[in-house]
Amino acid sequence: MNPTLWAASVRVRCVDCQIESRVDRSIWQRAVAAGQTVCWHCGSKQAGTITEELPPDVVRLLASAGRDRNTPWHGAKYQSGDLVLVRKTLGGSEDGPGVGGDMHVKRVLAGPGQTVSVDDSRLLLVDGMRPDFPGLPKVLVDSDSHRGGLHAEGDSRWQRAANGWTVYQHVSVYRAGRPIPVMDDYPGNVGLARRLRPARRLSLVFSVPSNWSHGNAEGSWNLQCRWWTGRGFVEQSLTENQWNAVGRGKSAIRFRQPITLPNAAPAGRSVTTGDRPLPSTSALRTSLPSISSSSDAKASLVSPSRPVALRLTFSGVKSGEVDSDSGARVFPDFRPDALRLERDVQYAVGAVNVLGRSAAMTDPRVIPTEDQEKMHPQQDGLRLVVYPVELGSAEYFIVGDNVPFSVDSRHFGPVEEKEVLGRVSKEGVK
């Protein structure tokens, strides 16, 4: 269930970039033995240093009485995003990721009356929508403080661009630094080789120093974040007044990439987004300029391998650099603290390969209906699952957060309510 829950594990520090990652102890031992300890962050091939031995996470079984949380299936005992303890005996073999024992912690993805389907990218959909619930797990993509800081010579992936923009350039540490889109890598899956897929939703998180001043007391600033969406770009903004309203310097700023552009939003209009980029505040304004072609200078600022750009502009001032396109005053030397890029965990069907040992998961969309009750050819005790899956009045579709290696409803189908013993929470976490 990493990155949410862990078995006995170790904290490993990269000898080059010094970033620390948590890895299951058994996975780390196998990776070291196989010589497959490439750092997910900088590509170093040297085995990292273990800085801490960590015991397994402990979970507490909570009451499972029915609750009404104003969801499409509010009468159900368990809601989307809940962590639950499931009694299920799962088969396995030396060549597959079978799970022994009866008790497993999984996450509820869908419940009674809902339909789980698969889109063209093999991502799971619930009632035709991508899952998005409070507490959706995040996975770290880049930590700039472990690259020497913003605009560091040669090491930072953040690059200066025209008109005050700083752009993130993603590269593959497994392919000699070749520019690629952000992929669904897991820092904790060291040595577990598989085919990666593009990440579908990113978040940019950083802090502005509480004592920071732009040197223009007569004006106010505005942070702009530009995202690549696959159809062009979209901009989000945060004003100085909004930042002050949530407590200047007391909380991290989070910009979250929109899933798609709203079809009904006219070009250039400002609309409200359902995201919550800042704690304790309503949704921030999202600017929707017209979608530009790839030859347009504005569109070329962000791209599949350059998914996000950030800049600081001023209003009410007469000094500073001027954006040649908008006429805004910009501050190109803006340096936020603790700048990092994260991605949402995305639940999907696909194929994996564990340290070279085949454990293929068949794409269930192409399985004939008459074969849906057949057993899985490579995982003993598991069935082939056919989509769409329509859940009954007491059925749940459960998944694991370590998506490529979890054995869950994608492999054995829905679980009945009687198989779910109750919700759980991590010990020490409300």
C-alpha cells in the first residue's frame, strides 16, 4: 500500500542528491542483490545509505457503522477513499505477486450502484469520471532543494525562460536524461522494473518566505502557474491578498493541474476551479486563454515534457522587467522555498514485470464476455475481470495505492460487504 502504508522498511539516502526515500526492506534487499538500485530522483547507480530501520505501520480498526457523507452512495457503510480491512484469501506462486494470508488493507474506489470502467489510457473510471476524493495519495516527482535550489547551475530542472517564467523540464533518469513527460514512477519501488505510463495530474507545492519582499511597496504581486493540459495550456493565479488571507507564510502554496479544460469556458474568461490549491480558502481563479497551436510562442513555453511554469508579476508599479506579451511587470529572480512537484496516484490496469520475472496482468477490456468466469492464467486463485463492472447493492471495488503491484479488485473482482471488516486508520494519524 505504499506510499500510504508500509511493511517493515528502510529509509535510504542517495549518495549523490541526498534525497531520502522509504523502501520496503525486502524490496531493498532484492534490489541490492540484483544491482538495481538506480535513484529515482537523480539517476545515481550507487546503492544508497540506509539511515533508518522502520517497523511496519500499525493500523487501527474503526467502527464500521453506516454514515451519510453526501456521496452518490451515501447509504453505504464505506465511501470512496476509505481504507478498509478486507478478509480475502489470494493465491500466488513464485512467478506472480500473489498475496498470502486472509487480512489485507485496501482502499475503496467505488461502492454500491456505481460502475467501474476503463478509458483508452487504461485508467479506471468511476461512473465515467476519474477518482478524486479527499486524501487522494500523492507521489513525489521532484524536490528542487535536493538539486541545489531554483536556478542552480546545471542541476536544477527548473529553467529560466522569457518574460520572467521559470519552467520545469522533466527527464528520464533511466534513459540518460532524455526529456519525457512525467511518468507514474514510485520512489519506493526500487528495482521493480515495469513499463511506466504518463502521470495524469500534477501538483506544484512551495512556500514563500514570510520575510520576503519584492522591493515595491507601492504595488502588489500575483503568482502565475501555467500547466500543459494535452490540449494547450491553462493558467492559475494567486494574488498577494489571497495569500495574506490564509496566513502569510504559514502554509504551503499548492497549484493543482486541472484534469481537462472546461468545455463551456470562453477563451480568456476567469472561472472557478473545484481544486483547493490553498488550505482554508475557496478555489482560486483560473485563467483560460484560447488554446494555441504548438508553433505559438506562448504554447511552446509548456509541453508534455515541460508540464508547468511559474512566475511572479506585479501590479501598480512602474519599475521592473516588462512582459512583451501582456505588459505585466515581472520579477525573474523569484525563489520560493521547498519547491517540489508531486503527482496523484492513478488507478489503472496494465502489466508489470518483477525483477525480470513475468507477472502479466491481462487487459480486461479485450476479454470475451464468455471468459469472464475463467481463472487468471498466471495468478492462482484469481479471476479475469471484465469491464465495465457494475456493482451490486452490497459490493465494493477495492484497490491498493501501489497500483502496479497491488492485487485487488482488478484481479478478483468486487468484494461483498460481508468481506469488509471495517475502516482502518494509520496509528498516530487522525
